[in-house]
Amino acid sequence: MTMTMSETEAAAAEDVTDRLFGEGVGALHLMGVHLGVELGLYRHLAGSRVLEERMTSRRPMGALELT
């Protein structure tokens, strides 16, 4: 006995799969942020002059040079 899915069932299954994948990516992002907080990476970046200098020295996106 073979089972087939209708187009609406297939579309619904694809929607659920897409949502689960998106939620998984979001969960990994939150875990990365939590890890950064726990390790003190954001605190270190906040007190870093290097980051400030890099951010202020950046060119506008339209001024990128291709070499």
C-alpha cells in the first residue's frame, strides 16, 4: 500500500519544515549570543579602542575597491 500526499498536505509539510529550520537557526543564534555574554566577549569589545577605530575608519559601502 502506498501513501501519497495531496498538494495542500505537501505544502503544509513544507511550511512546517521551513518554520522548524528557521527556529533552529534562531536558537543557534541565541546560544551564540549567550556564549558571548558568558565568556565576556561583549564586555571586552565594549572597552576596546580597536573596535571603535575600525568602525570609524570604514568607508561607505559605495566606496569599496576591488583589487
